[in-house]
Amino acid sequence: MPAPTLEHTAERMDKTLEVLRRDLLGIRTGRASPELLHRVVVPYYGAPTPLQQVASISAPDARTLVIQAWDKQLMPEIERAILKSDLGLNPANDGQVIRIILPPLTEERRAELGRLVAKRLEEARVALRNERRGAQELIRKAEKAGELSADEAKRRLEDLQKLLDRHMQELERTGMAKQAEIAEV
């Protein structure tokens, strides 16, 4: 296996962790965050457009999100898109801005969010293992083809396992931090 393949595997594992972090940002915790709305898509001149591209989103306090559309005619569409999202938020449109007051999380909702985080973490674990499996296959093929000696193949497989272990530790740290955020009252 050429050296860039291990680097390529590391890059793909890094991307998996980045996708996980972005997904976890969209999971609501006890405080308001503009990232909560990063997956909301608004129809803008017939094209689905991310909310951040048509409005500014701010969190003036720990329980409130304020959305100010750059085009005031888009306000009802933004409100509809938020209502359709799976976030369970109720926007209040006063014609100038849309306010979203986040109610405190119940214990039941915290447990539900914890399960959602655990599910996303498991999906990321599976993706990381799949990356390792693909690289292992390339190493074994190179060894069978005579491109690598048995010792070199073994060393690269060990390096690959160390790479996976580092990424798994980072994944666990990220998951524990999100679980702590959700549990925070």
C-alpha cells in the first residue's frame, strides 16, 4: 500500500469526525445556538436554500433565537420551514424578525436526545471501521501482489489500527461532551 493511502484513510476518518460534529451541533441542548437551525432549508425563488444564506440568526440570550430575513417577503417561508423541521420549535413572526423561545428540556426529552447522540456516535464508529476495512483490504492486496513484504504489511496494519484508535478516542470525547451539554440543566 503506498504511503498516501494511509494519509488518505486518515483524511477520510477526519471527515467522518467533522460530519459527526456538524450533526451534533444540530441537536438541541439546554441553551439557544444558531447552529441549531443549520439544517433548516427555505424555498427561495424556487430553489431550496439553507436558512443561513437568506437570513441572519442570532442568540441574544440563552433561551432565544432571533432570525432576521434579508428579504422580508421570505418571512412566512422561513416560519413554515422551521415548523416543518424535526426540531419541534414554534417560531413567532412579528413581521420584522422571527423569535424562537426555547423551552427548558424535560428529563424525557433529555433522554431522547441522549439516545439520538448515541445513535449518531454508533453510525460514526461504523463509518470509521469501514474506512479501516477498506485500507486493510488494500494492504492485503498489495502484499499478495508482492508489492509489500509480510513485515511491511504487518507494520502498516498496525499503523492503521493506531490511526483508528486515535479517531475512536476523539469520537468518544466528542460524544461525552455533547452528552454533558444535554444533561446540563
